[in-house]
Amino acid sequence: MKFKDVFILFVILVLFFGAACTSGKELVLQSPDGNKEVRIILNEKGQLFYQLKGYQQQIILASQLGLTGNINFGKALSLENVERKQFSEVWKPVWGPNNSIGNRYNELSLTIQNQKKYLLKLHVRLFNDGLGFRYEIPRQSGLDSIIIRKELTEFNIAQNGTAWSIPANFDSYEMLYRTTGISEVADANTPVTFKTDKGIYLSIHEANLTDYAGMTLKNIGGTNFEVNLVPWPDGVKVRLKDSLLSPWRTITISKNAAGLVESNLIQNLNDPCVLDAADWIEPMKYIGIWWGMHLGIETWTMGPKHGATTENMKRYIDFAADHHINAVLAEGWNTGWENWGKPKAFDQTTAYADFDIPEIVRYAKAKGVELIGHHETGGDYLYYEERMEKAFQQLHEQGIRVVKTGYAGPIPNGQHHHGQKMVQHYRKVVKMAAKYHLMVDAHEPIKATGISRTYPNMMTREGARGMEWNGWSAGNPPEHHVILPFTRCLGGPIDYTPGTFDILYKNRGKYRKWNSNDKGNSRVNTTLAKQLALWVCLYSPLQMASDMISNYKDQPAFQFFKDLPADFEASKVLAAEIGDYFAVARRKGDNWYIGAITDENAREITLDLSFLKEKTKYKASIYADDENTRLKDNPTAIKIMQRVVDCHTKLSVKMKKSGGQAIEIEEIKE
Ligand code: NOJ
Ligand code: CA
């Protein structure tokens, strides 16, 4: 696989002003297609603002910019210098829903001086599909410590409309989305997505979150939001030695919901791959000893119901080998689970006595199956940092290429999961993992901000209310899955772990309640066909079939997962409305894979297959809700059919309540 960005069409330095400017200035930047315009304004008080127009209307009204702390870049600023450039490239990611990404923007970089003669740079990039801007405090004499107490950035949305948001939270993204008026959003984590009353879709997020605090938004009146950074225990937001480069603040803009999903703005605002080689990085499909614990049938701890035993692992390895699944995960393989919740609980270097690693490694190798290591930390990143390198070294020596991490518990010393300290930690893990040729699947992670472009071993992450919640709570509601593609997933791949086949837990038998959210009414609130479709809709380069393998036995519908590639070459959104429905087609070689899903409403949508090659016939294998499928009491009824399709086909897709459809389209070779 290629790892280097295929690079540089042209970079032109268009203009350079050396002269100092006084305040009361306006600078205008247009997108390459001329459709959007950002205006940077320095008012008479020397305060900095921006405004954004697109599709012949105001999108963001005058919104403040700046940083304050031990240096004040909030007022009395003057403009020192302006640089402009145009940039265009096509780059090739190591993996992803598309194998080629266009990156074209116009850029404005301002150098600004405050009253005390300290310099701040503001970099602004306007793309056809949105805006990115970031702050830089360059190294300069007299500056040997930077403390940010407040980022002044605002997003003053021009009209009210609908918002899909989760509340701002410094430690978790595992919440249900609220659909409200924009002005009703008191605070939010990002990505947060809006549809204005004038029909413009926008999503606010950040790109390349590196050595800075995570961003949340706070409503400061009407439809105006200001940045509220996740604090250190003493209230400081960001502390750095002598220079600062903030993440990009991003606004993705589209005239339709599909455009948000198809945008590559977030990755484009990240740096190219820095790894020397990436040939060891490979997307995979996996199964694992996992769901049994969430259902309370098995335990992470050693004992009579222990899930991660040598014997059980061999069953999973056999299943993976028989069904051409790349890898197997085991949770609860190492000592410490009995101390979950206490400090220094987990030892990621020592296996339980009934998990014979050398034997499992030998067995998996003989069967051509990969193993996925698991490092739960309980949130104790400090203790993990002590053991991490040794633990990674061990995995590497065992020939293991993937590690799933977890931070299920509070962060020590009053730090937050999403604060600067943990942003540093999560990056440390990714870099150390790269050293030992490990791909990372992070749970309870820092949000996805596109850093996989730079570190393509950062494969996938949770950072959303995933499948696990269905095991021990009333479950994720039907609309959750048709909001995720337009919110959380805009940041990057998600390890949602779809694939429950025993939807009503008929095979659960006796279980032990282990989670306080469990009110005895747990279930998966979808049909089986929707579970299959989620494997396509919720893109992940490590994609899990998450049910216990016993529930896949003799299930014809499992064929869809067997046939599904672990990665794709091109993706196309076929139908999309936030919170209602989503259909996407992904291509690998000559074949296409479609996932279509709906919310709590049954619906029929028509998919236009004009993206198929002309004069070519294809065999479509369709996995659909059938006449008898009922979310409430018969969600597993599924109809599997085949038909011939071509580029003229208009495919009618009927979905029951919280239903879906999964389709494999294979070229018929003459
Ligand atoms: C939470 C993770 O999201 C889940 O996948 C994992 O099984 C548990 N923590 C235990 O590590
Ligand atoms: Ca989780």
C-alpha cells in the first residue's frame, strides 16, 4: 500500500504585504469556486472578527476571534502583515472510504500584533465545502510560557434552524443526540450539525487537535456560540512553553445533508503522513470475545464464566478462519479487571492464568488469523504510561498488529478525558504504537479530528454511544444511527461495532446484571437488515461483527459480512436526511456495497444506480426487511434475494421501522 501523499499540483504565493496596517480593516477571501466568502474584520477597538457568506447568503454573522491568557490577543490588535496563497493537490490516504482526495483552498494568513508587541498569526483557509481557521503564536523573544485562559472564537450562526447535538461534556461523547432548535442548544460537543431555516447544512468541528484542549461550544445568546475549552484542574485551558498552534476551527457547509458526509475538509486540514512506511497498516474485519461480557453472560474477570479463556479464544479463531475474518479481539485477557474502578487496576503486560498467550499466538498463526490486543486503563493514563511501551513491545513480539485501548473511568488528579493533558496522552499512544507497528482502535478516546491522515495507524475510535449501550440500557433509539453519519462520523471512522443478530436476546439465558444503567429492558432497537446496513453506513477500517459467534451460526445473513471488504476505494451518498434516513454506496474493485437505514419510521426510498458502469450487468444480493419484520417483536425476519441490475436501475428500497437494507452488487463477468 502506498503511504505517501501524492502531492502538489501547485502552490502559488499570490500576494505579500510587508507594511503595517492600522485598525479598522477588512480583508476578503473567496473559495476557489467563488461560492463562499469569508471576511476578516479588525474593528476600531482592535478586535478581530470574521463573517462567512455562502450560496448568496450570510452563514456566520460577525463573530469574534482571539485568545487571552498571560498574553492578550483580544483587543488593541493591529495588522502587521498579510499573505495569500492558493493551493491544490490530490492525495492518497493509506486507507479510507475513498482512495483519492482532492484538497483545494484559498488561504489568507494574517500577522497581528498586540499592544505589548507580541505576535499572533491567524491562518484562514476557504474551501468549496467550508472554512478552517487556526491561531498560531510563533516563537518570539520575551515569551517563554503561554497560558490560555479563554479562546474568544465565536460561531454566530446567521439564522435559527435545527440542531443535532450532544451536550458539552469534558469526559464523554457517549450521549444521545438531541434534535432541537439551534437557539435551544445550551452547549455542545463537536462535531455539532445544523440545518438553517434557509436550508443550509453546516457542521462545526475542529481539525488536527494536537497539544491543545478539546473544544466544546457554549450558547451566548440566540444562535451565537462561543468556544469553551476543556480545562486543566486549575482552570487553565492550554499551557505551552514558547509557541502555540491551535487546531483548525472548522465549518463544513453544504446545500444538502449528503454534502456534509462527502466533504473531506477535516482530513484536508491535517498534515500528510509522517510515518516512514505504512505497509504494515491494513484495514481488517474482526470478531471478538466481547458481547458476552456486555450481556452479562460472560465476565472480564477470571472465574467460572470467564470469556477470555484459551479454549474460547480457539473457538473464535476457528470461526474467523472458517469465515475469512481477519482478526479476533479478546477483552478480559489480562489481570486487573477485579479492580476496575480503583487506581492502578490494570496490568496490560500480564495475562490471566487461563489465557495461554504463546499457545493462542501459535494457534492463530497456524490458522492465518490475526489477534487484537486489548488495553483497558480504567482512565488511569498515568499508570498506563508506565507500562505502555513494554506492553506494546510484547504485542509486537507476539506478531500482533492491532490494539484496542479503553479509558472507562475517571482520569486521575482532576484531569478530563478531553483536556490538553489527555490530548497529549492519546497522541503519545498513537506515536508509540507506530514505533511498534501497531494500529490503534481507541475507546473513550479524544474525538476524531482527522489525525489519521498524519498517523494512519490511528485507525478507528469510539467516541459515541456505541453498540455496548444496547447490552445494558434501554438501547440506542432508531434515530441514533441516522444522526451519527452527519455528526460524530464527520470527524472520522467510528468503531460502533454493529452486528447483533440475536436482537431480542433470545439466546441470552441467565445473565448477571453488572451495569447500573441496566433496568432489565435492554435490547437492540433495529431490525436485522439494519444491523447489516450499519457495517456499510458507519465506516471503520477495523469493522467488527460484534455478536457472540454462536449467534452467527447457520445465519444466511452473515454472508453479507463475509463478503464485505475491509476497506473501499470510493464512496457515494445516495440518499440522506439527518435524523431520517441514510444510504451510501461503497466500491471495492468492480463491486459495490450499499447500506440503507431509516429511523423509527418505515419508509421506501428509491436508489439511482447510475454510478454503475455503463453496458455492464451486475448481480445484486439484497438483504431486506420482509413483510413480517417488526421492530417490536420480530426484528430478525429478513429476506435475501438476488436480481440483475445495471446503471439504469432505480432500486426501490423498502425499510420497516428502524429497518434497513444491505446490498452487495457484483459485476457479472462475461
Ligand atoms: C468500554 C468500551 O467501549 C467497550 O468496548 C469495552 O468492552 C469496555 N469499555 C471494557 O473495556
Ligand atoms: Ca465506551
